[in-house]
Amino acid sequence: MSVVYFVVPCYNEEQVLPETVKRLTEKINELVAGGLASEKSRVLFVDDGSKDKTWELIEKYSAESKYIGGVKLSRNRGHQNALLAGLMTAKGKCDCAISLDADLQDDIGVLDQFVKKYQEGCEVVYGVRSSRDKDTAFKRGTAQGYYKFMAMLGVEIVYNHADYRLLGSRALEALSEYREVNLFLRGIVPLIGFRSDYVYYERSERFAGESKYPLSKMLKFAVDGITSFSVKPLKIISNLGIIICLLSVIFFVYALILFFSGSSVAGWASIMCSIWFLGGLQMLCIGIVGTYVGKIYSESKHRPRFIIDKTIIRK
Ligand code: UDP
Ligand code: MG
């Protein structure tokens, strides 16, 4: 029987936590009774530096049930880092770890399927949303556009898959070899390889509380995803440079013809236009290059990606 760890990052989730604990405990009991999971299975809540009573609740529930455990980060490090902290804590203690959100948006009903696929030999199982009906038109449009854009840039990510996934112990071991600071797990996991499969599920609405991912964080996440995995923007810059050089040659020829035909008047407008256009373009290009330089900078510091304050896992 497999030891299954559920890794649940939580940031200010006191409103949903009681229900999440209840449902996951029920689920673990069901899995254990059904012979799918061993009694050593655990739910590992990662408190990502919450400002509310999240950690107190985790402590309380872990005292009540042996299945509940917790990791408290020293401060808020963001969803991806919190998730990694949980997965790395689970590594070595479990046969497989399943990551899911605290707000019960990821359908707990399909957890059996994840475990079954693992037992059939899959090392990675991706939870894929079967539809996006519950999203706002804006979120749906931007998310799907983003997946397509990433595919265009040559980044391998699973369409409509977020962070609801199972990783076997070997995948966890492999994941620990990735040392990057700008974490984008859904880009890293496909790079790991191993046999993988999909589980389809309906994503519901947040059970309680509000989203901890405002638009600003989402945009940062999206940009991270691109700049951590694709150097195509750099190539686009060079291509753009070549095209503009060619255009300027044509323009130069055109200007020469006008000059020799005697009809050239000092072209104030065209000069102004080109100055502004080139100025803007150069700034854009420098900006993109700067993004990569910024990454080199942060990666070269090799800062720890998380620091664990406390851990509770009962034997
Ligand atoms: N989360 C976290 N740290 C953060 C922000 C979010 O651990 O800084 C957790 C949060 O508690 C939840 C998950 O990440 O379990 C997904 O966040 P949320 O549901 O707010 O995002 P959404 O579903 O709205 O995209
Ligand atoms: Mg959510």
C-alpha cells in the first residue's frame, strides 16, 4: 500500500481550513479503508506566512488527528515556493505526493484516480480541468491565450493544468535537483519526464474566503513562466533588429532618389517619427534583455527558496 501525502499550501485560509481538514480526513480514511493508501499517509498543510489564525488551526487539527501535519514557513514566500517546501518535506517520507489548493477548488473526488494511476506505474499524474465554465470570461480568455502563447514560444506545459498533480517519489527526487529561484512548477514538471497520465476534473468555485492571487500576482506569475522557460523573446529581438535594418536601407534608397530628383524637403516629420519609434523599440528590447539579466542576478545568488520554521508529522 502506498504512503500518500497531500500537500496543501495555505495563505490566510482560516475560513476554509476547517472544511478542507474535514474533507481530506474523510478522504484519507476512505483511501485507507479501500486499501489504496497506507495508514502512514498524511495531509501536509504548508502555512505560507499567514497573518490570520491558519497556523493555530493547523496545530489544533494536528493534535486531533494523526493524519494532519503542518509546515510553517518563516514568512510569506508565495504559492509556488510554499508548494515546493511542502513537496520537499514530503520527499523521502512518502511514495507519492499530491498537491492541491486549500480552497477546495480542486475536486477531492478524483483523488482515488490519481492514486490508482500511480499504482499502475505513473510517476507524474496531471489534474486537467475538463472545462472552464466556472471562470469569468476574462480569466478564461487570458488563461487560454496564455497556454497557447507558451506553446508558441516552445514551452512545454500541460493545457488547462494548474498545480493539482501527483508526483511519485522518483519525480520528487528529480524535482529537488532543479535549483531555480523563479519557480514555475508547471513548466518544470514536464521537464522531469517519467511515465505520466492525466486525470480530468471539474474545478469548482472557492469554498470560502477570497482569492490570494490578485491580477498583479497573476501577471508576475505569467511573465515568470515565460522568462524562466523560453529564450525566444531574445531571438525575436534579433529578428526584429534585422527587419528594421532592412527597412532602413529601403528608406535610405528612397531618400536618395528623392534627393537626386530635387524634390527633397527637410523631412522633419519622418525624422521625428523614426526617432520616437526607434527610441521606443530600443527601450522595449532593453527591457526584455533586462528581464533576463534580472533572472541571472537572482539565480546567481542561490538563495534558499524557503526556510522551514516548524514541522509536525506524527509517526
Ligand atoms: N497561496 C499561498 N501563498 C500565497 C498565495 C496563495 O500558499 O502567497 C495558496 C492559497 O492558500 C491556495 C493556493 O495557493 O491554497 C491557490 O491560491 P488561490 O486559491 O487564492 O488562487 P486562485 O485559485 O484564485 O487562482
Ligand atoms: Mg483558488
